[in-house]
Amino acid sequence: MMDHAHDLASVRDATERLLTAAAELDNARVAEPSRLPGWTRGHILAHLARNADALVNVLQGRPMYASGAARDADIERDAPRALDVQLADVRDSADRFQETASVFADWSRTVELRNGVTDQAARVPFRRWIEVELHHVDLGIGYDLEDLPEEFTQREIDFLAARFRGHPDVPALLIKQDDGSAIPSGAVESVSADQLASGYEPPLPALTVSGHRADLLGWLAGRRDGSALHVEGGAIPSLPPL
């Protein structure tokens, strides 16, 4: 069960960490390339601000973005701004998100995100937490996947494994973690309630991907190529873009 209040507090903490770290930059460094291909650090800061406003739209029942083209245009427009303007925008938009969420009531409601994706409103704060943490890493300013909060790393691995579960372009696989736990993902066999009731257990996937949590998260989130992971039963799969 999602705890939106806990996640909103986590978003607030993550945003403060990001703003404190980004405040050490200067205008020249904001204009430098980030770890995301084709994006400067200014693009990332602009995206974070516009994403907060977009999630306000979601909670208030409006389309997340006017269109994909409008989303991209807004980021390009805001990316070249000076550092102080960027930081003020990230903070102000983050405050708007927190204020909207603080009075939101129907957390069980289904909301629509980008590209027709739907989710329970209670997961929106966690989705914002994902944006802040991973894009902090993407800034390339000394915060890495290994520095992410342990709770966040585990939940994001679980979230992405579920996102790829049943995906026709991802082979059936098991994701094995440091503690020995295994999470099925990819095109796993679907099992009906009747099959489960009869005691049927689907065969385990032949492909196993294991490694440290930071490396697993990096691969699942498209931030690392998976070369640090151990693979049994085949080659490391190429995952579809998020």
C-alpha cells in the first residue's frame, strides 16, 4: 500500500538535497552537458520544475502536459536560464506540488499521466520522488546511484521490474539482489487464479540478472549498461526506453 504522506516528505527531503548541491554550481557549469545525452544541466533543472507543475495538473484533473511538443518546447525555453533563476523555479514549483498534494483528498482515484499511462493518485508522490532522485544523479555533480536512499533504491527496482513484467520486448528473467531475493520481470508466464488454486507453479525463467542494487537500478532505469551485472542463461537484455 502506498503511503503518500511518507513519500511527500521524502520528495521534500530529496528536493532540498538537490537544491543544496546545485547551488554550488555557477552559470557556466549549468550550461555544460549532463549525464543525459543531448541535455545540459539546465535542461534537467528546467525539466524538474516543469514536471512538478505537470504533476499538479495531474492531481487537479487536467492533462499532465498540453502535448509532448509543448513539454519539450518548455524545457528548451527554460534550459538556458541563469542558475539563480533555475533554482528559484525548481523550489517554487516544488512548493506548488507540495501545497497541492497537501489538500488533495481522493488518493484512491485513478489519474492519467503521459502517453495514456494511468496510475493510482497515491503513487504520484513516489513518481515525483523518482524524478528528483534520478535527475539529481543525472546532473553529474557528485551524487551517484550508490548515494540514493536504500528505501528508494529498493522501491524503484521493484517498480521498474513490475513495469517491464509482461513486456513482449523483454525476455522472461529473474532479477537477483544482494540479499538473495529474486524478482521476476520481462515476458513472464501469466498464471490464472484457477491455476494458482490448483497448485500450479510456472517454471522459473532461464535468464537471471544479478548484482549490486545500484547497478541493477542503473540498468533498469537506463543509467548504466549492465556490464557490471552477472548474467546466467544468456546475454544482458536491451531494455525499452522508459
